[in-house]
Amino acid sequence: MSSVPGLRSPYETTLGIVYFARMLDKIRLHAKGELPSDYTDFIGDQSGVFDQRACRFLQISYNALTARTLQGGTEEEILQWAFTIGHRSNDEEIEIWNGFMTKRGWRDTATPRLKFRLEEANLPQDGTIQTMFDFIDADEGRALRQG
């Protein structure tokens, strides 16, 4: 994969929550027909997809989130809507969510998938890309985050 205009890093936060802004970017790009076809396996309620995990964390349906996103509004407004109809996470829950998501692929059940994706993308397996978020950034041409 390569850089997709309008698609942010999964590390970007909305009201302190990682990944949410990227998920909305994918919804918007997909609706406009601008999301590359090799991304469509990684959207929605598909098992193991980060979108599915994010919706479960917020206790909302992906279809409802898609409909709300396409009505317009900022990421913050849409997340506030999600809190209203789903679950408003407290600071500790957000910390746990962010920790889980930002470390996915590092010494856990997703490690084999990360290794497969690195091989598939012909990216180095020298330990510089340690998580799925790192992989996404590297695969899309963004500099890896330090620390």
C-alpha cells in the first residue's frame, strides 16, 4: 500500500482516543469511492478489524457510525454522538484502549500477522516496526514515531 490522501495515522487522537479519526477518514473515503480497494478488507464489522474493535469499545454499530459520519461534522462532534448513544469511556478505559491498540502486534496474538504483513509489504523485519500501528504508518509512507 502507499500513501492515501486524507487518511491519517492510526496514532492520531480524537478527544484522547487513538484510531477514531482514521476510521472516520476510511468511512468518508470509501463513501466517495476514494479508498483503495486493498483497504476494503479492513473496514467495518469484519472480525479482527480495528474498526470492529473501535465500535465495540464505543458500544455502537459500524453502520450507525457510518450513517452519522456521512451526515457531516467534526471528529469530536461524531465522537460525542457515539458517547451519547453508546458508551462514554472514562480516562482509565481510554488509557487501556490506547495501550492495547498502540501495542497490537507486539508480543501478542497478532505478532504472526504483523510478521506476515511485513513480509508481504517487503518491509524490514529488524525490529524497527514493532506494532500494527507502526506497520500501517510505515506501509503508508509515514515516518515511524519515536518512543
